[in-house]
Amino acid sequence: MSTQTSARRRERPIRVASGRFPWLLVVPALLGFAFLLLPFLGLLLRAPWPTLGTRLLMPEVLGALRLSLTTATVATLVSLVLGVPLAWLLARTEFPGRRVVRALVTVPLVIPPIVGGVALLLVLGRNGVLGQYIYAWTGYSLPFTTAAVVVAQVFVAMPFLVISVEGALRGADRRYEDAAATLGASRSTIFRRVTLPMVAPGVLAGAVLCWSRALGEFGATVMFAGNFPGRTQTMPLAVYLAMQQSPDAAIVLSLVLLAVSLVILICLRDRWVSAP
């Protein structure tokens, strides 16, 4: 049986025999769907549509949007430079404590982000474990700067990239790499010319997830970078502040984040649906 035929059969929906439709599952399924959908409907219903364009052009909204897009993009680039090699080591090499390293890489996914912010502050703060030496040697204090926003975003978002790329590397056909090695290609050449092209969809998906997570980061950012307009106030922080002062502005910012999330989900849908 061909691979294409098998794929079509896997995608074919399961038919339920007449009279045996699982109605007992339909009610909780619909309730679960409604529970997830209703908050977004409420956001759309309460949005200030007549003044939406004007509010989107407000300086504080544009400033938070610009800072969020910039820092999320820089954080994603840093995550690519650091995360792809880390994923390769986890997927393709054997070394003592690899399971522990993998567990530590995924810790930022499960701990509250604000805990990560506290940890970053204790390590990189002016009196932190490493930050005190950085400040003594250079006079530079990292917390509560734009660079601190990027550091916080990398901390919470890079694990998404590492997991995605590691999964792609484990699923890649290594025969092509072996063939290139037998032809005399070096490890760096194999990685650049064979491995990376094979796992490019996984790298792209991981980068998009990393970027979207960085864009929505709140807890670690507010703890490590603070909430200073024009310098560290990203869109999630602006939503929090606006909700206390101008709920309509908070709704507008929330709509922007919601629109970005929907675009990301639509772009990644084909990859998730085709995943085994």
C-alpha cells in the first residue's frame, strides 16, 4: 500500500453507525467548546468598533505594539541561534544527564512565568549571582531595560523552539545524512546542506511558536523588566495597565493580540493536521 493511500485513509473521518452516535459525548464537548469560545465573543461584542481605528493610532498603543513586535522578533532570533544547536544536541547525541538537561529545558513551560522573572532577577540583577559582577566590571545593570524584555522573552519562549526542532530532528530520515558523510562531507556541511533543509518546517513552526509566546509574555517581563512606557511596556503589560485606566484601550490591545494569535494558528494548521 502506498504512503499516499495510507495518508488519505488516516485523514478519512471515522463513520459512526446509524443509531449509535455518541450523544453522551456531544453535550460535554459542546459545553467545552462554548466555554473556550464565549470569552472571545464577549471581547468582540464589547469592542469599541466605532473608535477602533482612532484608538489603534494612539501613541501608547503604537508604542507598545512597536516594542512588542521588535522585542519578540529579536528574542526569536536569539532563540534560533541558541535553541537549534541545543535541540540538535538533545536529538542526535548521547551524553550523561541528557534526560536531566531535557527536563530543565522544558521547566520554563510549566513554571509560572513570574517565577522565571524572579529567577532572572536573582541571577542577572544588580546584586544577582552574575549581575553583580557585570555591574562591577561594566557599570551596566540589565533589569528594567529593553534588553531585559528580550532576555525574559527568550527564557520563556525558547523551549517551544527547542521542542519543535528536536521532534523534527528525531523524525528526519538520517539516511541522507549518512549518504552525505560517505561522500566525504564534513559535519558542518551535512548540518547546513542536509539536516537543516530536512527539518526546516519544524524550525519554522518552532520559530513562529516562539515568536507568538514572546509576544504574549507578561509575568517574567513585568518582574524582570518592569512596566515603563516606551522602554519595557509591551502589549500584555499595556493591556494590564489600560484595564485599570481605560478598559476600551485594553480591549483594543487584546483584539490585536487575538488577531495575531489567530493568524499564527491558521499558518500552522497544515503542519499540525499533517503531523503523525
